[in-house]
Amino acid sequence: MNAEQADALCHAVWRRGVAALLGLCCHALGQEAHVLMPEPPTSVHHEHLGLSLQLVHPHAGEVAVGDVDRWLIRSLQWRADVVSGLWTHALPFGLDPANETPASAAQKLQVGGLGLDPAAVAAGDRRQTFFLEEGLVLELLWRECLAGLEQVRAVRLGSELLV
């Protein structure tokens, strides 16, 4: 998955009408569309070489065939592949998993992050949260040296679906 697709996935979190994007995602991952959008619709937690997608359908368990444009991306997560230790998918917003720092991430995301206070870092909590436009939230988990990433997670605040 490339950086443009990662950006598009982030912007699609908790939005309607993402079937075409999920189809492109399946193609990029070498998967069939039914892997992310099964029939009958069920909640999906799909992992592929360090990319994790949580998908829901409002009619899961109620219909045999669901409207593909009703699928929703609940959350996304990127991390290094557990087998190889390599990042096999590009990160959103130009984030660099090997060389990113809190300052460079803030510059790329054009907003300051919350977290990383000295007491939390000393206790092992290296999470930093960035609140972006339209309720999109990125949580970055830093390596111990605070240079390079262990994980990136994207969610959207609130319960209102965005068109």
C-alpha cells in the first residue's frame, strides 16, 4: 500500500461510501473484495503485514446481502510486520517509520501533539496523539529513543457519520 492510499484510508475513517476505496485497498493488498466486504456482511478485523483495518456494516447479521456503500472503517493501524520486523506499507501523511521524531511529526501534521510528558515517558508510555481536521485522530507510538515509530493508529472522534 502506498502513501496516497494510506492518506485516503485515513480520510475515509468513519465515512460513508468507501466501497470503491476498500476495493482499491484489496487490490493493493492482493486480496479479493469479499475479504474486507464479506457477504453476508459481518464486522471485519483484517490484518495484512502490519496493516490492520476494523470495518463494520450497519446491517451485519441482519441481511444476506448488504449495500457495499454502507461499509465503515472504524479504525486503522500500521505497525512493522511481526514476522519480518519491516514496515511493508507506507504510513499516512508522509510519516517516516524509521526516522520520524515528535517535532517532525508535528510539522508534517501541522498540529502539535498531546502526550509525551516526561513522567509518562519515564513510565514507558510513549504515545502521542494528534487531533486533525474533522475529528480525525492519529495516535503515534514512539520507539524508546523517541525517534522512529512502533505504531500508528487512526480513528475519528464522535459518533456522527460524515458524508
